[in-house]
Amino acid sequence: MLNLSALTEWPVIFPTPVTIASVEALRFQNRYLVRVHSTDGAEGVVTVNNRLEYLWPILQQIVAPYFVNRDARDLESLVEGVYTYKSAYKLAGIAFWSPVAYVELAILDMLGKVAGKSVSELCGPLLRPEIPIYLSSSRRDTTPEEEVAWLQARLEETGADAVKLKIGGRMSHNADAFPGRTGNLIPLARKTFGDAVTIYVDANGSYDAEHAIEVGALLADYGIALFEEPCPWQEYWQTKQVADTLAMPVAGGEQDSSLPLLAWMIRDRVVDVVQTDVMYNGGMFRLLRVARLAETAGLPVMPHSPKFGAEAAAVLHFGAIARNLGPYQEYSGAYKSPETWYAPTFTIHKGTVAVPTGPGLGVEYDPTIWDKADLFW
């Protein structure tokens, strides 16, 4: 158990049970939401990743039934207990822990609304009201010139001073997305962005250790500040070889959802920066446990989160309370004009995004969307 100091106040904040009555999964305008209600009529909502499109049967058949009729005040222990419900541990991985995260975060939103406190206040203390972000590109279908021009425009629009580029070909056995892309992209990005911009790269497991170390030498020549997932994510020993060899920090952990495995990765320095995903790893409490492990080892946490808007709310609250947050937190470079069916707008201002201050996750949804949304069951 995490035993956050803030949780010791929950019996005072919630003197009577908050019984979970229902869990729903919905789709609205190709966005995905999970909503919970209590028996007293309280509501919690979270916008989740698009994996709900195919993971909803696990949510419907295993995760939701476990949480219904339980006391939401016991949320931390409920997240622990669901692992053995109906032998759910046999499904362990992103496919199981994502639905758990959906429900946990919706319940945290509901509890915050009941208490009139934000999630970061419930789990805090609050350390930072706004989060410095790096603009994350998810594209490999661009030429170096197209990619750099696109990101340069985003930097100018947002005032950000950090970006992440995709290199390699994604789990591609040392192949580039197309010949010469990475070798041309890195020098062009540095020349265009200038020395004041922090540049990260993400290989998505493109290389074996030997080739990753060669690529790392190129990256070092241009002052790249972070090398994410150089080797296939389950090739832990290859990743460790890269981390042990290169001077630049090597990041990983996005795909990992086993807490014992993450503890080993942190203890044995498989990576230098821990990038556990709040959805993939099972929610806020489990991500905070990983952060505490990393903090003890002197490592920063920079959660994987190439999202924007309401879908980024949970990881912004994490960033508000994580003691060992890295210098920047990931945010989608494809951030669009504010969507109109929720507030706030999550605007990037001078390279930062404000942590929502309203109750729960701090997102207010247009009530008319529920009549237009499709239920998954």
C-alpha cells in the first residue's frame, strides 16, 4: 500500500460511505469516457485513451463488477484487490490495468466532487500549479524538413522550449522509418530549434543494444537530452546495456505495469528516467507508488502521456504532486483548438499547462453530451 499522508485525512473528509452504484463506458465524437455514480447520486467522469474501444469487455465483465457496491473511500485497497478478482491476474498487463485506471480515475473524480477538492488536493500536497511540458510528436511519416517545420510552428504557438522527435522505425530491427530519416532529422532539428530548446527522442524499441549505442553517439553530438525506449521494451538487458554505456539519460517503462518488475528496473538502473503511464499502469495510486520507488533511487519520473485536453487531466494532477517530476511532462504536439464540450481549455501558455483547479479532475462536461454519447453496454 502507498499510505499517502493525504489519505489519513479521508475519514474526516468522507465521514460516511460513498458507495459505488454503477460504472459506464461511453463514446462521444470518437472520444472515450468512463462515468461512475454513487448510490447518493454523486458522479465522476474521466476521458480515457482510445484503447477502451476494444478493452471494454474486460471493463464490463471483470473490473466494473468488482467495484460496484464497494465503498469508494477504500479506493487504494480496491485497486489492489481487483487484481485477484475472477483470476484477473491472468490478464496482467496494459489490457487489464487500463480498465482499472479508467474506473479508479473516475472514482477519484467523484470523490473530489463530493469533498469539493481537486484530485491533487485529495492525494497531495500540491507542489506545482502548472506543469512545464515538452511537445511530443507521434509521427514517422514525415520527412525531416516537414517534421522540423511542423514542430517549429508548434514551439512558436505555445512558447514551449522542449520537444520530442520520433526516430527509428518502431520495433523495426534497426531499420529507419525510411532510409536516412534519423540521420538527417537530428542535425536539422538542432540547427532549426537552436541550442535553447531541449530535444528528446523516442525510438519505440527500434534498435538492438549495439545499434542503439551507435545512434546514441549521433544524438550526443547534437546535445539530445533524452533517449527513450532505444530497445524493444521487454528486452530489459539490452536497454540496461545502452543505459550503462551512454552518458545521456535513457528512458523507459511506458509499457510496464508490473510493480515488482518496475521496482527491479529502478533498483538495477535499467533506465535513468521512469516513464510509467497513468492509464497503462492502473491509475493514480499505482503511478504514485512507482514514483516513490524512483524517488528513493534518485530517479525522476516523466510519465508517458502524448495527450492533450481532458485526456491529460489525470497526468497533470500527478505532475502537481509528484516530488520527483522531471523537468518537463509530455503533452501532445498535435494540441488543437479548444474542444467545446468540456472546460477548461487546457491551453499551453509559455510552455506550461495549468493543473485544473475544480473539484475532482477539474473537468466540467457539457451535460448535453450524455444524450448524444453511445454506451458500450
